[in-house]
Amino acid sequence: MGGWIESESNLSKKGDAWVAGDALVFRKARVFDEALVFGGATVSGTSRLSGNARVGDRGWVSDEAWVSGNAWVTGKARVGGDARIEDGAWIGDHAWAAGKVRVSGHARVEGNARLISSQWVSGDTKISG
């Protein structure tokens, strides 16, 4: 069963992008390519999901944030502002990324960690706490 979208423009007709179950996508947010929103997640604002991005388990993506590649936002994590989560990065377990934050590579941000302003995390880095 599909999730909830505010309008047809929220979900690309090209590729296999999907909004599942009780997930929400609204305002001018867009889901492209093979991206998936599931598990009560919310995507709003003018945010974008592309590639094989996954937002689930009550994750929240808003404002002008982009989640792309094989990146994940999960576990009640929040991504907002102008943040970019990309290329296999993982944000979860109540972590926040907001502002001009970039998380890429196989970096993990978890456990109530907060990234704000102009921070860049990449590679095999793990930030928690």
C-alpha cells in the first residue's frame, strides 16, 4: 500500500520511487529515482530524495535538505536546513543534521549527535553521543 503524498508532483513518475505505508511527503518535497520513504517518515519543504536514498522509521527530512545516493535517514533522525546526506551516509537514532551540513561516504551520525551550521563529515567516520 502506498503512503500519503500531497500532490502528484511529490513523486516522480520516472524510476521506482515510492512512498509506503504511513509515510508522508508534502509541500514541494520530491522523491525521485529509486528513493523510498517508509515507516512513518516525513519529507516536506522543498527537500529532495534521489538515487537509492531511504527515509524510514520516523525519520524527518525538511526545509531544503537533500538525501541522495545510498544514504539513509532513520530512527527518528532529523535532517533540515540546507543539509546534504549522500553516498551511503547514515543518520539515525535521534541524530540531527541541519544548516549547511554535509555527510557523505560511509559516515554515520547517531545517538543524539547534533551537526549544525557548516560541518562536513565523510569517509568511515562515526559521530555519536
